[in-house]
Amino acid sequence: MSIKFNCLALLLTVILAPLEVFAHHSRTAFFDQNSLVEVEGVITRVLWRHPHVRFWVQSDAAYGGAVWELESTPPSILEREGINRELISVGARVRVAGAPARRVENAMEVSHVLLPDGSEVLLYGGLEPIWSDNVVRRQLQDFSDEAISASRASAAGLFRVWSREGGISLRPRLFLESYPLTASGRTRAQANAEEDRLFTGCVAKVMPPIMDNIWPFEFVDEGENLRLRIEEFDQERIIHMTGDAEPGARTTMGYSTGSWDGGELVVTTSNLIPGEFGSADILLTENAELVERFILSSDETRLDYTLTVTDPDTFAAPVEMQSYWIWRPGESIKPYDCVEVPESWTTNYADGNN
């Protein structure tokens, strides 16, 4: 049984609408962002692993008595903003609220958790509490003096760990509001939008969407090559600085060559497997070419980024997009360690088992 509160549904719509960018899968495909459901019961299991924190609540009889599966923000994001796994523990009696699942009963994207001590945990940024004045908000955490010193000592120009400004959960959006699509590009996008596709589990992102991710990344100088280490899904890109290597088979990351233009790193990527552009259901073809420019600020605290995408079969003109990262001394690349959850309804649905 789902108990919905109309007065809170509007609140959820307003405060969660901008959060679409956080999840790897489409949040609106899984969860009804225009509704809010509330459940009270006891936590029976917690899975604090990527791609999303999950925990299960045995609801009280007044709420239907079913076991609810709850999904929330990825753990490394929560931990960087002060929400640790000790706050959500097996055996604790909690009240939870969030957007209900569209496709099954007794599942939600949980946004608020009321703990036994009366404190309310807000699992997304920008939320307002529902039940309590004693609020645990997400707030970007400081690093230790030792981590900051080590980071400063190892940084060399471009070669350091780069983060998003304003915390992991807030970032300048790379993708645009609209695109100059060709007729064939528009047709493919419309067909792609009509497919009932759910991206769940540990399916890694591709180029170029991976460069819009919210996790830190790091440039490593390996002489003839540069290695770009991306925390999300433990992914890496190799940038060939000599141009001697053969492109080989097409891959989801493509074949990248790099050069220095003054102090700017210019990276050209081709040989991509046709697939997701990363926005508006647009699909790139085998003729797509990406040109990236990484521009280091004079004080070496900001890395500006320009991505130009050329694909004559998809875009009527080259598309240029911009974003940036900042340097937070003390940040590091952490293991992502994604784990599939075969008993999760989302995974089962994507596999055709529901």
C-alpha cells in the first residue's frame, strides 16, 4: 500500500526536478517525480555500494506491511558531503519519504530519512526537511592537512585531480538545451526516445557522456601517452601524444590523439562505436569526431573545457559545449567498485524478468 501526500508532492517536484543529472539511469523512467510516498518501518538490509546506495525497510502494518526497496545517491558522493553509512544501519526504525517507482510496488527513490534520534537526513542537496528541525544536510567535507600537503606536492600543471565546483552534486552542465539536428539525426533521436530502455547496474558510460560526470578525474603523464583516470566506473582514457599507435577496433572511448597548443591540451577522438551522445536521446554515428581543449588557468586552480562534436549525419553544424573543473587540494581518485544487485527490481526489470 502506498500513502501519498498531495501537499508534499508539489514540494518534491520542485526540489527534485533539477536532480535528473545525478543518476546513471533515467530517474524519470524509474520514479514518479511528481509524487511523494511515505513509509515507516525497520531497516532490514543496507547495500552501501555503487552505482547507488540501497536499503530495504520492513514497513509497519499501517503502511501495508511490505518490504520496501529504497534507492538513493551513490555512496562516494554522500561520503564526500558528510553522509556516512553509520547513519543508515540495519535494525534502525526510520520514517522515509521519496518518489515512488513507476513499474513496481514497494520501491522508491528515497530523499528524506527520519532517524530514531529525531534527526532528519536529507539525501539530496537543495532539499527542505519534512518532519524535523534537527537536520543532517549534505555539506562538502574538508580534507586533512596531510592530504592537502601531499596533493600540493604532487601537482604539476594539468597533472592533478580535478573536481566539480560547489561540491560533487553541483556542476556546470556540459550539454546544451537544443542542437542543430539533421533530418536523419532527428529521426534517430525520436526513435531512440521511444525505446523502453532502462540503464541499470554497472553499465559504464561512453564518450562523450563520461566527460559530463560528477566524479573527480586525474591526468597522469606517462611520457608518450597521457592517462585520464576517471573515478566513475573506474574508467580510463588513453591519449596518444605521438600518434604512432594504430587506432584498432572501434571502442566506446574511441581513439584519442593529443597535442599541446601553447599551454592548452588539444585532444581529437574518432573511431567511436556509434551510440549515445549524452543528451536529448541523440545518437552519434561512426563518422563522429570529438575535439577537446583543456585550458589551465594562470593560478592552476581551474581547468576550462571545450568540447566540439562534428558528425555530419547527426548535426547540421559542429556543436560546441563548455564546462570546467576546479582543483581541491586533498582530493583523490577512489575505487568505484560497482556491484550488480541481481535481486533488485530495477536490475530484474532491465533483464526482462518483470
